[in-house]
Amino acid sequence: MNPLERMRIFTRVAELASFTQAADTLGLPKASTSTAVQQLETQLGTRLLHRTTRRVAVTDQGERVFHWAQRILDDMDQLLQEVAVTRR
């Protein structure tokens, strides 16, 4: 899984405050969703989410990453749309 996919998964988990709901909306197994976030945390060297059996909360560092990830993903989506338009 590439870093952009991991960021997309992380942002969905953060938005929904749930690995299960994020996995469902992304059409992924819950285990894959959790693994992707763990890999992103390892790659960045910081904890992005506080996890308990009842809830998921974004850490302070996770908030920073969340906002950067949203911008990056929005830019990537816009780039893909522009390229698609120019190909037509």
C-alpha cells in the first residue's frame, strides 16, 4: 500500500472516529485499515490516534497530519481530474 492510500485511510478513520466505519466506507477489511494506519504511524514516527476498545481519538500530532493529508489528497484528486480533462 502506498503512502497516499495510507493517508486516505487515516483521514477517513479520523473523520469517522472508527476503524470499522472507515473500513466499511472504503470497502476494506478492518484489519487492513488498522494496518495501514499503523504503517503510516511507523513511517512518520509518531502516534496519530489514541485507541481504546470504545473509541478512537486523534492525537495532537495526528491533527497536524490530518490537515496536511487532506490538502495533499485534495491536490492529488484535483491533479487527476485535470489530467483526465486534458486527455479528452
